[in-house]
Amino acid sequence: MTGHHRRNRARTLGLTLALTLLSVLGLAATPSQAATPLTVAQAIGQQNGSAQTVRGYVVGQPTATNTVVTSNYPNDYALAIADTASTTNTAQMLYVQIPTAFRAQWGLKTNPTLKGKQIDVTGALAAYFSHPGMTGTSAFALAGGGGPTDPPPGGTSPWDSTYYAPAIGKTGTALKTSLHDIIDNQTKLTYDQVWTALKDTDQDPNNTNNVIEIYSGRSIAKSDNGGGVDQWNREHVWAKSHGDFGTATGPGTDVHHLRPEDVTVNSARGNLDFDNGGSTVSQCTGCAADADSFAPRDAVKGDVARMIFYMAVRYSGDDGWPDLEMNNSVANGSAPYIGKLSVLLAWSAADPVDAFEMRRNDRIHSTWQGNRNPFIDHPEWATSIWG
């Protein structure tokens, strides 16, 4: 392990332990992947500690339980959002905590023109200022995409000053090389350990006895795993024949691209590349396939793309494993390539990172492999490298 990896892990130990504790206490529960954020009214009625994405208009800054200021903001610590931009009744507002990493871009003292804009925020639905709110906030975005101002190259992430510090400011090939050096020292699992890991990383937030299947979206009992019809097994999103790495410890057991999936649907996907179009896939609503490609449901197209991006950066041919790369083909066979790159980039842009992905990334980092998927923390890096 290099010196900067040891320093980065030491600096982030406190945060990863905190994330683990939140998960154990049930405060890091996340929703199954949903395309539509909650309204503010729904969020106010669902103050149960679950992690959700909520859409609302910025109406001011809460400073007390029943007080929201609309000018002369004292600091960048909180937002109040509502279902309409003209709302003045605090009972119809959600109070949103702004963690340190997001204050420079999303706080009203620094960004007063943010008032009146519609945004999406992700975090735990829990009281703030003794008022219905959101705490532990992990993501902010304008409802139409982007930030309140043009973000600097590389955007922002809570991990930028620690885990990703060597990569910040880099672009293109230099960024790809730096990210590879950051993520390549993970703990390697056996193929049997993958079963246990997936029962944690892909847990259904609405039923902790179940996991969510990646392509079908079906919630199924954790215990109903194996090779039988209607059971779930371990899907290699980067098909293991694309590089012929099988299930040996390494890329074949890397949980960042291994997901639960129905046995029948897993077989239907096989080792197909990813592309749009095709016929309906049995037992997989919203999925399509043809002779040389597979398309998952819309809600996880971005997830699939970001897993593929991770694999192409993590496995670069310098540790005994194939140099995995993407191309624009859908006929890659057993070559260490997968496509279509142009489609995967479009999928990532169309399906933004959600709370399920973020929790999964955190669990893999804190509990299973000790490394992160950079394209969940920084989706824009895919365009910088391959766009």
C-alpha cells in the first residue's frame, strides 16, 4: 500500500466508522431506486429517518423552529424548501441541513440567488430545528440538473480533501491514472464472500430481509439465493467472459460490479454488451435485449454505466488481470472490452446518482473492500475521461 493510501485511510477512518454506525442504527436506510423524488409534503409526512430524494423550491433559511428568513442570511448552514416558490407558511416547509462540504455551493449567504430555484436534495428524513426536516444530506442538484452556478471541473464531493485529493484538478488520461492509483488497493473478497456482501450492499430499504435485483427491480428474500428458477444469483455487470476473468478473486469478485439478479434474467443478459433497443425480456419489466445487446430498466441505466466506468479504471492490466476497456462495439465476445461507450455515457447523464447507489458505495468502502466507485461520487469524471 502506498503512503498516500495509508494517510487517506487514516484521515477518513472517523467518517467511515460514523457511516457504519449510522447503518447499524438504521439511520442510513435508503429507498429502492425510484425515478421520481418525493414532494415536500410527502417528506414532511415521512419523518422516519429513511434516506430519500426530495424536490422543492428554495424559500429561505430556517433559523428557529417557526422562523425562516428570506434575506440577510446569517450563514450557509441550512435551507428551507417547499412545494411552491411562494410558500410562506413554515408548516409547509422542509428544513434541510447543509453539511460543510456543500455550504460554499448551496448555502444562501454565499448564493442568495438560489432562492426561488427548484432543487433535489438527498438525505435522511429527520427533524431539524425541531421541525420536519432532512439531515445528513449527501447530495444537492438543481431539478433540471447541475448546480446553482457553473461548477468547477471535477465538481465537489465530501471525499475530495481526503480520498480523492491526488485526483482533484486532473482531467483526461491523467485523471484516469490518478483514480486507478487511488482505488486499486481494495480488500479482495472470495466468491463465497460475495453472497454475504450483496445481502448488505443491495438490501431493500423497505424490507431488511430482502435484496433488490439490479435489472428486474424485484425485492426478494436474502435467503432465496442460489441457482434455482426464481432465485437470485450473482450477476457480473461487466460480463466475466469479457476478459475471461471468471470468478477468481479479483475482477470476478469485485462487489462494485456484482449485483443480485433473478437467475432467469441473469441468463437472458448473458455476456451481452449494453445498448438501446431490442425485445422485451421475460421477468424484467422495462428491460430489452437482442442478439448482441442488453438494456436494463431506465431507473438503473446510470447505475450500470457507472459500474462499467469503475471497472475500466480499476483494472488496467498492471496487476495480473486484463486491461478492461470500453469501446463502441456490441460484438466484443471474449475480448477484454465492453460497449457501447457512447450509450453508457448517455445513460449515466440521463439517470443521475440516487440514494441507493450512494449507500451502496459507502457500504463497500466502509465494510467490504475499502475502496469507492469514483463515478458515483463524481459522475462528471466519466465525461472528462471518455467524453
